[in-house]
Amino acid sequence: MAGGAALGLLSGHIGMAIFVGAVFGVARLIGELSRPRPIVPNATKPLSASMAAHYQESGLDDSEVKVFRETMDTVSDQVQEFETIIARVPKLKSIAINTDIVDVLHAYFKAIVNNPMAMGAAGHFIYEQLPNLVRIAEKYEAISHHEVKTDDTYAVLTQAANTTADLANAIRDDYAHFVETDIDALEADINLAKKQIPESTQNINTRVDLSGQKLKEHAE
């Protein structure tokens, strides 16, 4: 009788242990599923024949191409991450629209790829400005989700928003400086072409005015 009672008590303890273990196992699983996953950088895509030729013509050897592509993959990931964040945060999206920062980021990326040997001139953008832009956007989003906000909270958010706008404008200025050589080269070609075109053949009715193109693009 005593042995049966002891066996029953032991079975009860084992059953309780199994139950508790199952509960903690489920809780651990739920925690793992709900935990935010870190952003995994996209794997470097295979190099196309046209881009391989472009890098070769630009003067890059195989090791330099590898470093360049890995660096630009990181830049691409950061630009995409910034776009994802501002899509969720209205204030940051408003700043992005007012500063045209997304267009500038894409244009800067393209300009560096077109002139890979000049990547060093874009080092401030690649290694400081863009990472800081993404980091501030991440923290702004996290703080903006705080359920209780104090005056200090709003002060920090305001400062972060202003810094984001300042960074966006700084990146625009750096981009303009980066492509300045291309603009100077185009102006030189235009001046040379003008000298080669007789004034009598220049028809004013065929002139093109692109000065309002940017406003038109925004309107559409």
C-alpha cells in the first residue's frame, strides 16, 4: 500500500516535471519566433560580363573588383534599410521627400559604380554619412514607439529629425562635388561644340528648356 502511494506520488512529480518543461519549451519557442531577426546582407550577385568589362576598362584588378563590389553591396543594403525605415516612419519620410535624399542616394550609388576608381573620393559618404543616416533613423523609429514620451523624448526626436535633414543635405553636397568633374567635362564639350556650329544654323525654335523638369517630375 505504501509502495503504491509512493509510486503514485513519484508519477505525479514526473508528470508535473514534464508539464513544466513543456510550458517553458513553448515559451522559449514563442520568444524565439517573436525576437526581431537581424538583417542579413544580400549575397554578392555573380559578376556580369558587361560589368566585368567595365571594371577592367576602369583599371581595377580582380582583388580590387572584389573589394569594390563588397563595399557597394554594403552601401546598397544600407540604402534599402533606410528606405524600409522611412516607409514606416511618417516624419522621416517627410524629411526624405523634402530633401530628395532617396533620389540622391541612388544617384550617388550609380555615380560611384560608373567611376569605381573614384570610390576613395566618396569615402566620407560610404563610411560615415550613410551609416550614420541609417543608425539615426533606426534609433528614431525605436524611440518614436515608446508608449510614454516625456519632454526629453520629444527633444531627442526633434534633434534626431533635424540631424537627419542636415545629413541628407550634406550627402547631397558631397554628391554634387563627386560628379562635379563630369559636369565640368560636359560644359567643356558643350563650349567646344558651340564653337564648331555656325551661328546661322542655330534655330532658337528648337531650344530645349529643362530648368522646370524637376518640378514637373514632382508634380507627376
